[in-house]
Amino acid sequence: MSLHPRVQRMAALVPRMTLRDRCLAVARRWRQLLRMGAASAAAFAISTYVLHHQQAFFAPIAAVIVLAAGMGLRRRMLLELVLGVAVGVLVGELLILAIGRGVWQLALVVVLATAVAIFAGLKGVAITQSANSGALMAAVVPAAGAANPAVTRFLDALVGGLCGLAMVLLLPRNPTRDLAQEVRPLLEELVRVLDGTAEAMRTGDPGLAEATLAQARGLQSQVSTAQNTAANVAEVAALSPVRWRQRTAVARYADVLADVDNAIRDARVLARRLTSMLRMGEECSELMTASVEALARGVRIFQSDLSGPGMPQEAQDELVRSARLAVTSLTGQMTLNRAAVAAQIRSLAADLLFAGGMTRDELDVRLNF
């Protein structure tokens, strides 16, 4: 039986992974898996055997929440988690004492716990945990002889959160490796965008320019993911003694990422300007096309030597050459669209040179022509 065409199109979007790919994906996450297991087990053991809580189910849950959520914001996540639980158990405890447990009581507890959290100015995970805590307070009947559930749940949240944070410090991810794995693909995609832009210039095809624009716009999700990773590993490098020596490299990668983000935005504007220019029947000169080709070469060289202390001289020379060619291409053929495209090429080259570690003063000297 054949599938509906829409279902077939959706299935085609799902990445095809071999068994080897799946095994490698699991293997690459070994630190994360170990952190999850160790933190949840430690949290449960402390709450159960040290604090003698009979229903310590929330301690391992809190540990997993702190480990898995809030990329780069685990300290804030821990605070929000504890505050959210505190609000939820307070509202739940007071209402249960007054109205008891039941279906409508549970609904009322969840609504009021959430409303109180919002009124108190809590956000994000704090609101979620406030609602969860209220629901569990209303739904789970304490075991006979158990301590006050409001107190134990609050302590369990604190224990679990601290265990999750401890695992981040004891088994940290590799900040520089993780950032390199985010930045390199972005530079590779930027090269593809620039190659497509140059091809559209050579052929004078506005449709190709528009497709390149769509490709550049699609990079924003990758940029956001890379920025989340940068925030996460910066926290790791700041907190974990094991990674303190990598703080300088992490700061450099973060600066590179910020400038690469700007360069990708410039590439989008360049593609959009080029689309308008070609739709109006204006042709690109060979010099302007060569300027974008030089941009692509410079990014390709930079991407291949990203682990070095700065941008290779060859890459710098290509980017400076690109800006020079863009300005030179305007002589004798100045139009509003051509000037906008040339200015955008120069701006893109400048952002990439910033990514390579060039200072503003050095940039003024190199691009002052």
C-alpha cells in the first residue's frame, strides 16, 4: 500500500540514519549519559538514605531537569527550580489542608499555583515546576508515617539540583571541542551561500539569488543552537576547575561566533540586494563577482584552520582583496543597487576579519582604500 504523497514528503525530511550512525550518536553522548545516571542516583540516595525521605521521587527528577534544561543557565535553573517548587508546595499544602484531595481540587491547586507563580514574577521553568509541584501535592498521597510532604519535596528539589550541578563540574563537556563543532559547520554553510551568490552573479539569475537568500535565512536556527552551546560551555569553563585553562579559548570562540553571526546576517542582506538588482535587469561586473569569490575563498581557508590562534594571513588577504574588488567594481558603473551590493560585500569582509581577531584600528588601515 502506497503512502499519501504528503506523508511521503514528510518522511523524506526525516534524516536517514544507519545503525552505525545511531551507535555513534549514543557514543558521543557518553558524558551526558553518565552525568544523568550518576546525578539521579546520587540525588535519590541522599534524599532516601541521608535525609530519610520515604518518597524521594522528585530528587532524581530535579537532577535531570538541571542537567538537561537551560543551556548555559544551570545556576539560574537551580534557583528557578527551587523557587517554583516552593510556590507549588506552599499553595498545594494550604489548599489540601482546607479542601482535601480530589479531581476538582487538583485542578484548583494547579491553576492557583501557576497564578501565584506568575503573580510573584517567576518565569520559565519556575512556573512549570510550580504547577507540577501543586499537582503532585494534590495527587500523591503521602506514605504512612512520612514527613511533611511540603518540606521533603522542597529539600528533594534542592538536593537534586545540587547533584545535577555537581555532575556538570565533575564530568564537564569539552568547551573548545564543542564550540568548534558548532562554528565550523556555520562557516561551511556560509561558504555555500557565498558560492551560490557568486554563481547568481555570473549567470544573472534572480531565481538563484532568491534561493541563496532562502538558504542564508535557514541558517538562523543553527546560529541559535551555536549561541546556546556557547552559553553552556562558557558556564562550564567558568565553574569547572577541570576546564579553567580553556577559558581564554572559549572566550575567543564566543567572539568568533558573534562575528560569524553578523557575517551570516550580512550574507542575507547581500543576497536580498542582489536579488533586487538582478530582477531590475542590472548585470554584475566580473570584478564584483570576483569579490564574492574571494570572500568564499577567505572563509574556506579560515574554516580549515579554525584551531589556530588567529585567522591565517592568506585568509585575511583574500578578504581584504574582496573588499577592494567590490569598491573597484563601482568605477564607471555606479548605480544605487551596485553601490548597496558593494557596501554589503565590504561589510561582510569586515565582520569576517573581526572574527579572525583583527582589531578595529587594524581593520581601518587594511580597508582604507
